[in-house]
Amino acid sequence: MKLFTKLTLFITLSKMAVALLFVLLLPVLTEDIAHQYNDYYLREQKKKVLQVIRQNGIDAYLQGEETYGSYTMLKEEYISLEPAGKTIRPDTIATVQRVVEGDTLTYRVLTHILQAGHRDFLLEVGKKTTTISQYNRPLQRMALYVLGGLIVITILIDLVFTRLLLKPLGVIIQTRLLHRRFPFREQAPPVKTSTTDFQYLDDSLVELMDKINEAFEKEREFTSNASHELMTPVSILQTKMENLLEERETDEALQQKIQGMMKTLKRLKKIVHSLLLISRIENDQFPKNDQLSPLQLVTDVMEELSHRLEEKNLRFSMQLSSKTILHHLNQDLIFQLVYNLLQNAIKYNRENGSITVTDETRPDAYLLVIADTGVGIPARDVDTIFRRFRKIQRGTTEGYGLGLSIAHTIAQYHHINISVTTAVDQGSTFTLRFPL
């Protein structure tokens, strides 16, 4: 899972967890807010009553009576004044029950002792508790709307910020890892970022690639030089042995030994030629300006290999499009690539087996598939078959370990992906994916 996806999930889930916790606490919060607001309302009503008394006197309420009581039409609120007696109590706000016209109702009541006309009066300002909670649902609904909007806005802001924050990491992955082809001849510019960690990662990858490229260049130079130097003594030895064979004085036993040495030299010469070919490919010494038809290419290869089919009585078939033309290739190298794969398909096939070549055209690639019914490749060796001098014992035939290495080098040179599907005693299928 990508880092951006993980961060997106974390941001979304954390916001949902906060929202769930808020929803669970919302009834308690709104209830508390409603009670606090009601207590504030009762205190304001008390202030208004005291202000009227200060301005107009206590008679403005009592009007000659000992007590005063006033209720709203629906008995939702009331104000009462009555003599307080000798007990002096501080202001209190409590939930109590009152009997009003025969009905027992629950009120939130503020109690206050005031002095007016040299007498103490008990002032009560009350509000029915049912009216306190009637605004809870609208308040909760409004809070949920605000919460939902805030969550959506914050998630969008977090996602935009996260994408901008991780953009340099994506650039590093694209330029340093995905779209870089070995060997790394072109140095990509440094990634622009203000994040120190990303700068350190970018610098470390560049340094690592430089070290890999340097090691590869040294190996390639050694391979090229060693191959060139080996050709001279090999050619000299081959000439001298050919001259010895032409001399009449040599006996038959000596000639047989010389012929054995000649076979060894020829084998060494093939290896040196293969190494030289790999070195020339890696040094970009082949132009890629040709266009070719896969159908014609496979036909030409099989013209050279057809005589080997008869040795094992192999059946060969191909189903290739005659309209497909591939561009920007080196025809000789692609010929060698297909030749090596088909040669192996013949070499490691079974008696009375078969070889099939098919293709498939996709929007972004052309696939050339070579399948055989041979002995297959053990699973433990599949990842190493393209390495140089990696010899795999398949049946009674063993090669030099360079055929598939050459094929792989040619494929890399043309940005062709080469893959294999195989199983022991079930054959092998090599797929060449040409980019379009």
C-alpha cells in the first residue's frame, strides 16, 4: 500500500473517530450548555426585577399585597416575591418542584434575598425544565452540520497538504527508481524539496547509483579488454595447431591430440566472441535505426535452424501478424536475440516435441512468445538463467552459459522486457515485450 494511501486512511479514520466521539458526547454537551444558558437567563431576569424595584420600589410588584406571583400563559416561567423571614440565604439555583394551580411542575429556580422597605423578601425566578431541553435537538442538529462541514474541509486540506508534502517522494521514486535504466549514464537533476529527509534520500540514491555505475564501468572495461587480449593468443595457437596438422611427419595419435586441442580453442574462441559482443552492446556500438517485421525475422531464423528440427523430429508452428512492423531496432541484434531463444528451444526440447511462436499486440506493447515442450528449468534457477557463465544442467546438454546472457543484454539495450514461465518436464515459454 502506498504511503499516500496509508496517510489518507489514517486521516479519514482519525477524523471519523473524533466525529464518533463528538456524536456520543453531544447529548451531554448540549444538555450542559442548555442548563448553563438557562442559569444565565435566570440571572438576567433577576437583574431586571431588581432594577425595577430600585427604580419604582417594591410596591410596583406587591401593590399592597404581602406576596407577588406571576406566571406566563403556559406556566413556562414565573416570578414570585414573598417575605423572607429571618433566614438569610445566599443566591441558589436548583431544580425543584412547584405546585401551580393544582399541577406539580418541575422548574429550574433561582432564589435571591433582597431588602426593600426595611424588609427582607425572597425572590424566586423559575423556568420549567421542559422548556430548557426543547432546544437540544435543534442545537444537536446544528452542531452535527457544523461538525460534518468541518470534517470535510479539514480532510480536503489534509489531503492537499499531504499530497504536496509527499510530491518530492513521488518524484524521487519516478526519476531515481522507476524511470532509470541501467547503466545510469545521464544524471537527473536534484529533486526540489524543503524536507530534509527527502533531500537526504535523494542524495543517498544518487550516490549509490554512482557507485553502482562506477563498478559496472570497471567490470565492462575489464571484460572488453580481456576479450580483446585473449583473441590474439587464441588466434596464434589456432594457427600453429593448423600448421602442425598439415605437417606429414606428425603421427595419428598426435593429430588426434591436436584436434582435441583445436576443439577446446574453438570453444574458447566462441566464448571470447560472445564476451566481445556483450561488451560492444553495453558500449552502445550498435545503431538502432532499423525497422523489421517479426514474421519475416522468425522466418529467417528458422531457415538457419530448420535442419536441427529434423534431428529430434520437432514440430514448429508460428502464428504471427504480417502487418506488424517494429521500429528503432538493430536488426542484427534482434536476429541474434530470437536466434538464441529458438536455438535453446530446439537444444533443450524432447524427441517428437514442438515449438510454437505467437504474438499479441497491445496498446502499449508488442509481445512475441516462444514456447517449447522441453525439459524446462528448475524453479531455483529461473532467477539466475540470464547471468553470465551460469550453466544449468538440462537433460544431457550443457552450454557455455552465455546464450541467454547475450539475449538478455540485447533485450536491455532495446528496452525489451524478457520474461520466462517454466516448469521441470513441462517446457518453457519466453515472452519478449517490445515497447511501442
